[in-house]
Amino acid sequence: MTQKITLHVSGMSCAGCENAIKRVLKQVHGVEDVAASYTEGTVEVTYEGDKATLAVFKQKIEALGYQVVA
């Protein structure tokens, strides 16, 4: 089943930050689409809920040096 989640991410400051996050998350199995906005501090992920999880998204984003905030 396709799901969509919006994550609040701190530390993004430019389009390069957006692109880095999109590139990493699009490699996750089950992710269909990623939209990121550094001005809004959000990352929206469309994914198959039985193949990808929030924990994986958080791990990938934080490995890039950004912080996923609740």
C-alpha cells in the first residue's frame, strides 16, 4: 500500500541539501518519490509501506548530517 509521510528536517540550507536527501532516499527499496524543501525544512516521501520504514528514512537523512525533528 502506498503511503506518504512528511518529515521535518533541520540543517538544510540550499538546493544541494535537497538534492542530497532526494538522491539517498530514492535509493531505498520501496520509495516511489521524494520532494524536499530547504525553505520549509520538509522532506515528503511517497513509499510502499510494506517495503520501507520511517526508521530507514531517518537513518539515511541523519547519516548525511541533517536532523529529523519530531
